[in-house]
Amino acid sequence: MTNKNISYQHPDKAKPIRGSKLGASYDKGELVNEFARKKESINREGERETDSIQGNSRELSRSTSNVDWSAVRDNIQSDRNRVSKHFSDDIAGKYNEKYEELKREQKELLEIAIRK
């Protein structure tokens, strides 16, 4: 690479070739211009995304400002109670099943002992 030219070398060739011989798209000036255009395009896209994010943020802020947060809190608390009640009912049910199973086993063992 020099001030005005860029040379390319094919892996199978010993001698490099100047970009201008490959076509206008490969000379140094065109590459520098393309890099500048690409950079500008990326910057514009980033600005659009930033604007979009800021717009979404403003919209979200407007939409959440009308939320009744005390109702949300109450709903969450009632859901927690419902979940814990189901969980405790499940545990109690399993405990009762095990208790009944042990009572049956005890009764069977007592009957076997009486027969002997």
C-alpha cells in the first residue's frame, strides 16, 4: 500500500497487482470513499435506533404512568397466597396419604400377628 495505490496479491501468484488494474472499485480512493459511506450509513442507522428507543421509552413512560400500582401489588400478594395455599394443600394431602398407608400397613401386620 502506498499513498495512492493499494496492491493485491493472489495466494497462488508471486507478484502483486495494483487495485486500479482490477477495476475502479479496487483503487485506494474508491475504497476510502466506500469506507466513509459505510461509516456514515452505520452512524445514521444507529441514530435511527437511538431515536426509536427513546420514542419507545417515552411511550412506555406514558403508558405506565396510568397504572394503579397498589392494585398490581394487591394482585401479586393474592397470587402469592394462592400459590402458597396450593402448595400447603398439596403437602397436607401427601401427608394424609402417607398416614393412611401406614395405618393400613399397621392393621395388616396386627392381623398377621393375631393369626399366628
